[in-house]
Amino acid sequence: MQNCRQLNNLSNGMPSRQAGRLLEKIEMLSHDVAGLKQTHKLLEVRLNAVEALTDNIPILQHHLRDMKSELESQANELISTDLIINGIPENTEKACFDVFKSVCTAVGLQTPPVREIFRLPSKQTNDSSARNENHSAPQNNNNHSSKSAIIVKLFSAQVRNELFKAVAKYCKASKKPLSLQDLGIDGNAQIHIHECLSKSNRELMHHASQLKRQSLLSSAYSFRGRVFVRKDKGDKALPIRNRAEIDSIVAAG
């Protein structure tokens, strides 16, 4: 009020034209100040909202980790009964089921019922069918196009694990891996039987296998859908969830 009186007194001593211009400028400045105050209030509201979101980031990150873990568990559950037979030539006269039956016979196991059995294409394409999206043949340095993986879908994970144990027992007793000759197929090439892994764990396994070939890890393997690694012989095998964990183990002294 006092400022207004001073301005009125000041304007009374000025020519009317100058006084009018002064009052116009004062009115414009008052309008600008009011606008700045309103902008300031809006910025305060936005700042409070950002602070609230920032406070929730750890909670959201925790929920995201839980969701990823649940998704991975479901992916592993979907393929927990599946296995891969790798190294069987495509030109063999044996059908896929006959190959699987020969594997079981070779390791002394009665052939269990099969839900589904099929051979993956030699060359994976981007438009592969959805039923094969959770399976991938292990990397082969020789990359023989005449061989492709056979996927076997059993009825239970227990049956699959019994087969793995029988194969391990056979290889230990014979002191050699399974070969085509063991299945009654011409040739001495080795065949490998693996469990199926989810896409993320396949990528982890591939990364861990590369580090093993570089002698940065002593071992890398999968068990019941999870990837395990050892830094040095005699170390406890550690379960791995992401590449950062593998790299951390490798970097440890």
C-alpha cells in the first residue's frame, strides 16, 4: 500500500503522458511477477512428483527383479521335461524316436513314453516356429550342416533326470562319451545329450562356455535349468543369474 501511495504521489508530479506509461509498465511487471509465481508453484508440484517417483525407484526395481525371476522360473518349468540330442546326422535311416530308443538301450534304460519328438532345422531362421523358441542346439565349432539337434519332450522332469544319470553312469563305466556307434549308426562321432535351457540361460551358458575356453573358468554347466560355474578347480559351483555375476567371478582374484 505504501508503495502504491508513493507511486501515485510520484505520478501526480509527472506529466500525464509519462505517468500513464509508468503505470502501464508497473502493471506489466506485476503481471510478469504473478506469472513467475504461478510457474514457481507448478515447478514445485512437478518437483514433488519427481521426488515421490525417485523414492519409489528401489521398490519398483525390487518388483522388476521379482517379475524377471518369476518369468525365468516359468520358462524353466515349461522346458523342465525336455532334452536335446545333438550330433545325429540328418541322413541317418533311423527316425527320431528310434534314435532316442537307441540312446536308452545303450545306457541300459527302458525307453520312457514321449510327449513329442522332432528334429530342429539345420539352420535356424528368424521365423522359426514358436514351439522351438525355447530350444537351441549347442554351438559346434565344426558347424556340420548335415547334423541338427533332436528335441525330446518327456512327461516328467524325473524321467529326464534318470536318463541323464544313466548316460553319466554309462560314460563313466566305459570311460568314453556316447558315440554314433553306440546307437548302431555308422561313424565314431560323439553325441551329446543336454537339458533344454530358457533363452536367457542359453545366452549365459554360451558366455560361460566362451570364458571356459579362454581358461578363465574351470567349469561351466547347467543343472535343472540353471547355469553353474567354477572359477578354479575345487571351488564350489556357483549359480549364475546374469552376465554381470559371471564377469564378477572371473574378475575376482
